[in-house]
Amino acid sequence: MWRYFLLLLIIPTTLYAQKTDSAYIESFARKNMVELYGGTYSTTFKFRTHRHRQSNYKLAVNSSGYLGGDVSYKWLYLQYSVNLPGTELDNKAKYHYRLIRMQFGSHAVSVEPFYNAYNGLLIPEHDHRGYEAFQGIDFTNAGLDLYYYTNHKKYSYKAASSFSEQQLQSAGSIFMVATPLWHQIRWKKPTPHLISDSLTYNLLSSNPSWLSLVFKGGYTYNFVTGNHKWMIAPAVVMGAGALHELNMNNTGLQTVTDIQGWINAGYNGEKYYAYLNTSWENLNTNLLVKDMHRTDWNLSLTVGYRFAHLPKKILGIL
């Protein structure tokens, strides 16, 4: 399975040199930026049997509101964010969530490696009035999203995703995504009384790990108005793939399905820009013991300022 992904990674690099249509896409003269952002997010895991669609066990990340900022200058990028006190689902539980994501590529291809780690989760109570702490369990995944845009000469995903370019005229594009992913669940000291469902307990206490490869296709469009200063950029993508469990005596493959949607909307000026982002994803992983359904939702507001290179280098290197 992985040799096909290597081929996918090599072929699109030949497209990097292709030019864009200057009537549709324009770069900003100011290449550096400083941003402030804030928002909220939610991540839940539902475990279901293969025969029944209803969820019989659920875990939630102790999500909260957040506030942060970043600076991009030449090749340097710095970012820092904090959770807003009092906005957590459970203010008494102090768990950790780590996210690392990078993006690089051309107008045709975007390569986005990522790493997610959830340390400790919450068990929603049946009366929906609170949560029970689920300590000592880690959900970790790492992989990359490899995007290819067919109409890269007229459509700018950089304008759509981060408002870092200017879309002069409305344009859309079909796009394809290949996502290789490693996932691991590690429960240090399994405690049967936390989980009433025996199948879910067997799954989590076995410390499962797996590799998957998902292929998706979608469509995105940049609606431009107001002398190309205002933009709305929705996108939808869906697909399927296969996974292989690493610590099970099984040589077969199981299915994975993924549906995503997002929209960015805001002002994209020469110096200042601001945009609202909302996104949603539903990833269904069919494991041997039980299916795991992960749902992510995010809402954020970003305000940024572009600035030119300083006349002198900083510390002789920037």
C-alpha cells in the first residue's frame, strides 16, 4: 500500500514549476505577517458495534476556547496559544492536547504533515450534566495530507486557507487528497469499572495501533467580491481507504471513510486581513473489535497585518 503513496508523492513535484494566471491570482508585496486569533473546538470519539449504528460508548476531549498569535518573517515562523480559563468542558480536569501542523508546496500541490496527541479524555455522564475523568489514556496520530488542485492556474488555495495570496476573480477547483496515517491508543493501567461495555474495554485495553491510507476527492470555490477584497471560500471532500492493525493477528485490511467540510470568509487587503473559519470532519475507522468514529469541529477568527522585510538583517541571519 505504501509504495503507491510514494509514487503519489513523487509525481506531483513535477508540477511545481507551472505558472499561475495573473488575471486570477496575485501575490502580495508584503511577504511577512503577524496574526492574532481565537476560537473554540470540539473532538469526540464514538465506539459502535459493526451491526448496530447506535453509539454505546463515547469519549470527549476536554475542549475549550483558545487565544493565540503568530509571526511569520522570511523563513521563521513562531506561534503561541493558550486555553482560556473557565471555558473547558470540565474545569477541574487538566489534560493536555498537542497539535503540530505544517504546510508547504506550490500552487498545484500542498503537503501538510501533522501530529495530534490527546492526553486524558472525558466520559460524558448519562444525564448530560457533567463528565467523568478518564485518566491515563493517550490517543496519538501522525501523518500528512497531500493535496493536488487541478485548476491551480486560476484557483489559489493559499488565498482560501490563510488569506496569504489575493484571488482577483472568482474561481474553483476539483482537488484530490491522499492521507497516510499512523494511529495509536495507549491505556497505561486499564480499569474495567470505567467502561461498562466489554467490547470497548477489550479494544482500548489492548493498546491498538494501526496504519491507514485514505484517498479523497472534493471541490472548492473562492467567491470574490468588493474589488477582490472580500472572499468566501467553501470546500467539501470525501473518500475512503484501508487500514491494517499492527498488534493483531490479522493480515487483512479494514475500511476507513472520511468526510470533511470547511469555509473561510473575510476581508483580504494589502496590509490588513481578517477571516472567520469553521470546519467539520467525520472519520470512521472500522477496527476488528469495534468501529471508532471521530468527529472534529472548529470555529476561529483570525486578524492579521502584513509587513515588508526590515532594512537590516536581524542577528545577521534574518
